[in-house]
Amino acid sequence: MENLLYDIRQCNICSEHLQFGPRPVVSAHPDSKIVIIGQAPGTKVHNSGIPWDDASGKQLRKWLKVSDDDFYDDTKFAIVPMGFCYPGKGTTGDLPPRPECAPQWHNLLFNNMPNLELVILIGMYAQKYYLQKAVKKALTETVASYKTYLPKYFVLPHSSPRNRFWLTKNPWFDDDVVPELQQKIKRLLTQL
């Protein structure tokens, strides 16, 4: 695993497409029980090199009901985004994650994590890639159908502050989905 993580952190297969150059951000360990697959690092994470080191990360940790210490303990949580590097700014926000990362690195990482029990898919890029034909037409439908994908996958919207409108419009997420997510995470972490 150490060699693989080193190789990923040296990766530059899409460097000509990256506005600020490559800086892969990933965290994993052979003992990881839970993997979080999000979109791609934003500018703050690109600068710090620490996954989910931003407002989205604070919200995600609140949804998971875990401390920073637990979240950043790679024996508990692996953090493997769809794109490992900040993809750059687009007209309406950040560009989509680069398509090279997941096919190049994900299976290699997961093959080195034999204890994985839960894959948390955050946002439509991760959900479309992993759920394929089982993904619904809209993210709201996919998240509302979260029980369909259990026990392997838990689907979530992105935890970005930009999603406040979505969260306000869909109170069932905080009422039903988040408590079940928290119970599942607590159960997995107490088994360690």
C-alpha cells in the first residue's frame, strides 16, 4: 500500500489538463473499513493537501457524526476521490473530476484494502461510476433510494455549502438518511 500511495502521489497522467498542476490527495490503509468516494479536491484542499479540509468536510463529518481524529485515521476511513487533483474552475463552479483517476487507481487501492465494509458515494460522479445502471435519473432519487444500495454502498449528496437549497428542499435527508448513516458508521467503528 505504501508503494501504491507513493505512485499515486507522483501521478501526472492528466497534468496538462490541470490549471494548478497535479497534487493528488488520497488517504488509505490496508485496515480501512470505510471508503469515502467524493468528487475531487477543491482549491483549499489542493493548497493544504488534507482531504476534506474545508466547509464540505466539516459538514460531512457532522453527517457521519465522527471526530476529526476518527475521520483522518486511515485505518478507519480511506478517502479516495473520483479525481485526486483539483480539476480547475469552470463557468458555474469547479470542473468535473478528471476521468483518468478512477480507472487508473481505484481497483488497485481497493485490492489492497481487504477489510472494506462500506463505500460512501458522495455526489453524482461517484454514484454514476459505481452504481452504473442502478443509478436513478436524478441525484435526489438516488439518495432517496439509498436503502437499495446497502449494505455495500451508502449514497449521499455533496456536503458542499452550495447544497443548502437541496437540503432545505429535502428535509427527509436529515430526518431519515443521516441518522441511519450515523448508526451504520458507529456500528462499523465500534467493531474495530
